[in-house]
Amino acid sequence: MRCIPSKEDMQRELEARHGKDLQQKFTNSTVAICGLGGLGSNIAVSLARAGIGKLILVDFDKVDISNLHRQQYKADQIGRFKTEALAENLREIAPYIKVETHAVAVTEENLEELLSEADLICEAFDRAEAKAMLVNGVLEKLHTKYLIAASGMAGLGSANSIQTRRITNRFYLCGDGISDVADNIGLVAPRVMLCAAHQAHMVLRILSGNFEP
Amino acid sequence: MVKINGEPLDMAGKTLAEYLASTKYDPMRIAVECNGEIVPKAKYGETVLQEGDVIEVVNFVGGG
């Protein structure tokens, strides 16, 4: 392995950019990401770069050739669990991050156990039914968490229509709300990354004490 | 009047389940917020909409 900076050097650089107090909040926080596709893999990269202390990554799926056009995986990772491949990629970016992985499907039954340690939870699933299940489950069962979900980022619609809205005190929703991948408009990397960036950015804003979108 | 997704509707006295049944929403793809709180799915049938309630039905679409 090539020479990498020490943990202390990396922490000092993050503190120089974010301020010591804010970086301490980032370092001490745990964020769960449910779904590691175009949204989740990009959220994870943003949060790892920002110096979030611990990520909990949840996805049952394996890297497929059809993922490479928008997701943060590499061609030689096809066939591997996304949890494992993403953890490896994150450690290349942020070698001292703590990553906990669960290669399972999130269900109403296991979500409390999987997500109880997280301070904030990002919903990053693909299917509308899975999104609704997670949102209802988290908001009904895990009252102290912040939840940042996404809906509507398919196609080549305007980048400017992707927004963050605050639905309840602890529930935020990013996206344009309408662009459904089921309408055969596909997903392109920049628009999915925009939505993922909205989610990751809202995580950082909440941790910094800014609760408005 | 009950304000649902910004629109005043004459739904006071009806249950949330009755309102949803009158719409095209797929119950498996939604979350419902009432006056700032999420309504548990199991309570749609017993949640009676009150005069002045502000409701948002969040309808999820696919892609991620």
C-alpha cells in the first residue's frame, strides 16, 4: 500500500476546514444509509469525505454491470456485495472511518435492530414500496432519529427541480417528487448525485444545528 | 375544511382510510403526515379528519 496520511494529519485538515467544534460533531456521529445504489453510494462518499465518524451501510445486493453508470463502484467489483465493495472504496478515501456493514434486506421486523445506533438515517432505496416501508417504519418506531429520504430523481429533468423539503420535525424529503424511474426515463449520474448531495448536505446541516432545508 | 397537500377539501368527519380510498394513491407507496406528525399505517382506519387539519400525503416514486 502506498503511503497515506496519519489519522492525526487527516483530522487536523478536516478541523481546519470545518472548524474544530463542528468537525468534532461530524466525527462523533453515526449515519445509517439504507440502500447503496446511486443515492446511497454517493451519500456515503460525501459523508466519508466530510469526516463523519461512522457509517452503517445496509444493502442485500451485489454490484452489477448496470450499476456502473451512476453508482460509486468499479468495473472490477462486479459480483461483490455492495456493502463490502463500498466499504473498501470509502477506506481508500477516508482510511480511518468506521464502517459497519449489513448485507441484508431492511424489513419492518429488523429495522429497529439495524438502525438503533444511528443518529441520522438516509433512505436511499430504489423501489417506491421500499422507500415508503422504511419511512413509515422509522418514523413510527425510531422517534429520536432524523430521517432524510428521497423521491423523484430519474430522467433528464432540470437539475434545479431537485429540492429538500422538511415534512415533519425529523423527516426531510429530497428530490423533485415526481420523476419516476418506472416511466422509462432512466437514471443519469448527475441528477441522482444531485439528490444524493441534497441528502448528504442535509445530514451535515442537521449536525451543525441548522434544521431548515 | 381539511387542507390536504395544500388543497382545502370537504373531508372533515371522514377517516383517513376513506379519503385515501377515494384517491389514486397506492397505499404501499405513501406516508401520511397530519399536523406535523406521521400517522401510523395501522391507524388510517381510525384517524378521523378534523376541521382545520393539515395533511400531507407523501407519494414515493421509484429510482435511486
